[in-house]
Amino acid sequence: MKKETIVENQGIEFPSDFNNTNNTDTKVEIVVTNPTVIEKPIVKVDNGIKSWQDALMSLPNRFKQLDYDIKRTTLELSFATSIIRNSSVLKNCVPQSIFDSVIYSVRVGLTLNPAFGFAYLVPRRVNNEMKCCLDIGYKGWCAILKSYGSVTHIDAQIVYEDEKFDYNPAEGSIKHKPKFAKTEEEQKKRVVNCAYARAILPNGKIVFEVIPNWELLKIKNVSSASKGFSPYSEWESEMQKKAPIKRLAKKLLTLQEDDRVSAMFEAENVNSKEKEEKTLNDIF
């Protein structure tokens, strides 16, 4: 029987069956180790991290090294643990990617609490490997914008072909007269024209971001699953609203220079690169 050593979690109470594995030849031994000094927040950890349990149990020491608030990181790690334990796909992701994604969520400052819908742990297939990615939802982009004072208000709307809509990019103005379907069946038959985000800046100026339907469909084809669960099957309108909000948020956050925004763009760059492969799963 071989032994596999993993780092004891500091400050997180894991379920009693946390270390159960399907491999009957492996005995898991819990030991306390001294923290290893790591120069950067996102790095390759040693070969001791061989499973999703190892990745999660290595995080408390890393949070301590980075001097992150222990109460907050403890709470976020509990959310991550619950999310991964309940996802057979996330459990099979590359352990290092799980470690990185949770670190990103703390650096960004957006909770993984599903009740808020700010950020999600999403599995994606990349080069024949399943990796865990941090996916920032449209509510998360809005929350970050408001926290920096970049906007006083931001929202998004979907425009259908049976509605009156006039967008003048030169003047930066939109005239949109919504029309509401009388039944769900009628709504399903409507054709999308575009989606737009509207933000009010601190100086009172209103700015817009408009994405036509052909581009929304292109985004959908890249980010949704070719088979299995896809958020577009249940929350298509929410996904359509996310596209212009995220694009507008990126423009407004460009001038912000700190670790929180840098982490958002880093996580988004990882997501963008890995979306080049077909997505196995996605959550808005």
C-alpha cells in the first residue's frame, strides 16, 4: 500500500468523508507542514497536489502567506469546497487549475457564494485536459464597477425585432421602446435584434455598449457546450445581457491599476484562451 501525503488544512473544517477516494490502494495521511514561501500568487505547486482535495487543503497556507483576511478566505474556501464536492466534472479537473481559480476569486474580491451570482468555478476542456476556470458573472462585473465608483448605475436590455430601436453611435444615444409578450409561448417566438448595456458615470454622462445578434450568436457558439448542460438552454436572456455589460466594464476598468482589477483581467484572459476549445460546462 502506498502513502500519499497532503497538507493539513488550517482553519477549515472539512467533512469527515472529505479524503475518501475510490483508490483502495491509497492511504491518505494527514500531516502538518511548514508553509513554503512562494513569490507569486499564481504558481505551479509541487507534485504533492495530486487531487482536488489536495488543492483545496493547500490553499489556507497560501492565503496566510499572502496575508489575506482569514475570516473571508475561510468562508470562500467553504463555498469552493461545497461547489466542487457536488460537481463530478470539477472533481476531475487539473488540481492546479482548482488551486489557481480559488486564488483568483480571492484576489478579485468576488464571493463564490452561489446566492450572489458574482463568480463561478467552471470546468473547461483545454488540449484534452479538463481545467477549472474562474468565470465572472455579469453581476460580478457590475459589482466591481460600482465598488470603484466607475458608475453610479449600470443595466442591460435585450432588443427584439418587433420593438422600436434607434441607436446613434455618433451622438451616443439610444431610443428603445420595449414591447412585452403576453405569453411565454409568444416570447419564445420573438427574434433578438441586439443587446445593449447602459451605464451612468459619476459625472452624469450616459454611455452605451451595443452588441448585434450575429455577434451574440458567435459568443454563444464559443462559450456554450456542444453537448450536455448549457446555460443558454435555461438562462439565454441573462447570457445575452452579460455580453455588453462585460465589454463595457472592461473599457471602464482599463484605467484602474491594482491587483483586484489585474486579477479580473488575468482570469478573463485565461477564460478567453481556454474557450477556444469547446466548453463542457458554463455558468453565467
